[in-house]
Amino acid sequence: MKFDMTLALADKPGQLLRALEPIAKNGGNIISIIHERDKPVEGYVPVSLVVDFPSRQNFRNAINELKNLGIAVIKSEEVVEKVRLTFILIGITDLKKIIESRIEGVEIIGLEILTPSLNKVSIKLDVETHAEAVNILVDHLRRLAEDQNALLIAPIYA
Amino acid sequence: MRLLIVGFGFIGRELVKALRDKMSFLRSIDRDFKVVGIVDSKGYLYNGKGIDIDDLNKITRLSEHRDYKLGGTALDLLGQNLCDIMVEATPTNIKDGEPGLTHIRLALSRGIHVITPNKGPLVLAFRELMNLAERNECALLYEGAVAGAIPVFSLVRECLQGDKIVRLSGILNGTTNYILSRMFFEEISFEIALKEAQEKGIAERDPSYDIDGIDAACKLVILANALMGREARLNDVRIVGIRGITQEAISLAKRANYAIKLIGTIDRGLEVAPKLVPINHPICVHGTLNAIHIETDLAREITLVGYGAGKETISAILNDLITVLRKRGMSKFSSPKIV
Ligand SMILES: NC(=O)c1ccc[n+]([C@@H]2O[C@H](COP(=O)([O-])OP(=O)(O)OC[C@H]3O[C@@H](n4cnc5c(N)ncnc54)[C@H](OP(=O)(O)O)[C@@H]3O)[C@@H](O)[C@H]2O)c1
């Protein structure tokens, strides 16, 4: 899993190498690094990194070891991978329930409704979600559909 | 080898046609190959020296044949040492598998190789029948039972011997695919597309077995057990059919570059349900075509496309037959092992 981190390094030689040690030791694989040596702020140089760690525990260990070395960690957060998914719901009677669904990490980014000749409403729902929330989202929509006697059509690999 | 054909309906008759056309090829593999018996629901034809295959092709009902024995059953013939291979092509019955299940059990227990397009016995008793075949050192081949002419079992058995299948998905029912394709391309309603399919003989008068997803679910169970070593039963499949699909839903999907397809998936669980499939995905085939998408650890992705029913199914049955004829005299048959 990927993490976005910004460290403040003292503006003297050898600091970057010293900071990379705990990252490498904990299995971190550096995906990108921006070292702004020409922009020191009060004697510190900001370094921004995106690192792929084998687990959250490895990431936490690296952060602790950096702190123990006296390196200031200005920012450290997980980079969440987002996926866009499209769903179709047929026969929903209470649209509000769908729009008001609050699932952590899920955002409705598009909604298209066709009210038809017959009495069944067909809805296309576009969502952006954290990869980890996909199962929760599908279960949630499935339950909503079942409650309203509607049919959920999910993407083939969701 | 001596062949017994049980069932002289659509499949039985089409098989007899293909045997006539390919007889000299079959005899080049096995000089002694002959059809010794054919059975329908009311009687049979038996001739130990071989039934004249041209005569057979002149009749549509078995009882029209001069040697037809009214009242005889497949069990009579299987009970004696009269054949080496049985093609079991009686109607699929998913309640108790009969009469196919009894025919197949008896044949295998007597060491007779079995080839069958009949899903019922395989859905209900796959493991039991495979074990029985292995114990009696004979083959149980069923390529025609799932996705008709698509050689999915042969492909995995012969060409993916070291791969582990991690996920499988497919369009496993031609009738529903035809209906959904007509709705997609012609922008007609489900009801009209179904009626059209019935008029063309693609859907049955009672279409529920197809459109409610049961047929696809049966095939999924066989695939899961045969290719992925599962112990799945029909009850384990979450099934949603295509009855509720509106024209509006299809056009919403289409505008976003998706088609709605009835998809069977074997992942952690088994599911048959209408799904949104990107129109450029290899599985997104139309008309009565079927498609199977296999994901494995080594080959990663393989997609097979072909006709899932109709006389194309004979291709699968004939290939199974040739497999048995070629293996004659070779060491014992054993069921494929799951990696
Ligand atoms: N049709 C296809 O495209 C297709 C494709 C793939 C798989 N399959 C499977 O292949 C099998 C045969 O299909 P089909 O289309 O040929 O069916 P079908 O036309 O209904 O023929 C069934 C045949 O089985 C005979 N039969 C019924 N009970 C019997 C019994 N107790 N003993 C001996 N014979 C018996 C029937 O006898 P009568 O003639 O006396 O009624 C008939 O000849 C089915 O399991 C089907 O699911 C079919």
C-alpha cells in the first residue's frame, strides 16, 4: 500500500540518506521523491515521498524510527486508490435512500434517471470509491435494492 | 469399441448423422468401432455386429426401425457386457438426475466409458461419479454439458495442466444472451424479445429454466466442481435472472459503453446475475453465443467464445468419443487433478 509522506531534513549533507534508511529497512519501495534543496525554510529542506510499504505496520515502524532519529515528519498519510464504478438499479421506489447513502470513502459522482413507459424507474449511478470500500458498497446497494424490491445490476468485476 | 447411445432425441439424431459422416475417420482410429445399440424412452435397437448407420439416418423415430424392441431399456443393455462406451443423452433433470443418473452409475460401475451432455447427473453427483469412474478405470467426459461446442474442459485438461484457475466468469446461456442482445441492438422490450426468441425456437414455451438463470447456474456448478475442485451444489449459487430488465436500463448502460449480460461467476462464491459488461471486454459477445473467461495464476486470462447449444454440441461429444477411442489400450483413465 502506498503512503504519501513529507519530511523536514536539516539543510546539511547526508541527511537524505539518513532518512531513507528506516524506509528501506521496513520494506518501503520509493515510488517518487521530491527533494527541494533550493527551498530551505528556516534551515530545513522539505522532502516529499510516495512510498509503497508491504503493510501499514511497516509504515508505522518507519515513521517511528524516523522520529527517533530526530527527523520531523510533517505529513504522512495513506494514498487511497480510487475506482469509478457504474451501477444500474431498476424499480427503485425511494430514490432519496440511494442519494443519502453515506458510506465512508464512497462518493456519488453521477446519476441518470429514465422514467419509462412502464412504471419501473431505471437509474444509472456512477460512484467513485476507495478500492477497499467496493464490497461494502455493493452489499449496501444490494440491500437497498432488495428492500425496495428492485433489481441491482453491478459491474462484472465489482 | 462398441458404442451405445441412450436417447434418440435432437442430440441422439445429430450424433448419428455425424457418425455417418465421420465413420471412416473413426474407423481409422479404431478399426472395430461400431454403434451396437440405441435406446429411447420406450425401447431399443440392438445389434452386436453393429447397426447399419445409413439405415439409422433414414428414420426420425427409433420405433420406425424394423429391429426396434419395444419395452427394452438402457439398463437391460448396460447390465450385460454388450458395449464399451455409452453416450448418455436423455433429458436433463435437475431434481433427481433421472433417468441419466442411474444409467451413468450403472455404466461406470461396469467399467463402461461414459460421454454425456446431460447436466442433471453432473450437477447432482459430480464427485460421486468421478470417483466411480476412477475406481473402475474408465472415462467420464462431459464436454457437451457446458457451453455446447466450447471446449473448456478439454482445454483445461490438456493445455492448462499446471495452471491454477483463480476466477471464472461466463455467458453460459444462449437463450438469455439472444434476448439481451436483441434488446441492446433493436431497442425492443424484454417481452417482445422473449416472444421473438420463442417463435424462432431459441426459447422454450416455458422459458423460466433459461431466463431465471437456473440453466446457467447448473453449468456454473459443473465448472466449479470440475475445474476448481469445489464441492458446489445448485443451492450454493446466488441466482438472479433477467426478467426484470427494462429497455431503459439497457439504453442507460449502452450510453455508458456497457452491455447488460447474464453472467455466471465463480470467485469466492458462485453467482449468476445480470451484470454490466464493458462492450470492449472479450466476454461481451452477442446473439446466442456463449463465452467463458478463465483467469489463472500463470496464463492470466483466456477467453473462449462459441455456440452453447444446438447441433454444434455434437463437436464436443464427438471429441470426447475420439478421446476415448485414442486412449484405448493406454494406461487407465484418471480424473484431472486440480492444481
Ligand atoms: N439440444 C441441445 O442443443 C443440447 C445442448 C447441450 C446439451 N444438451 C443435453 O443433451 C441431452 C439430450 O438433449 P436433446 O435435446 O436431445 O433432448 P430430447 O430431444 O428431448 O431427447 C431426449 C431423448 O431421451 C430419450 N429418453 C427419455 N427418457 C429415457 C429413458 N428412460 N431411457 C432412454 N431414453 C430416454 C427420449 O426418448 P423418446 O424419443 O422416446 O421421447 C429422447 O429420445 C439433454 O440432457 C440436454 O440437456 C442438449
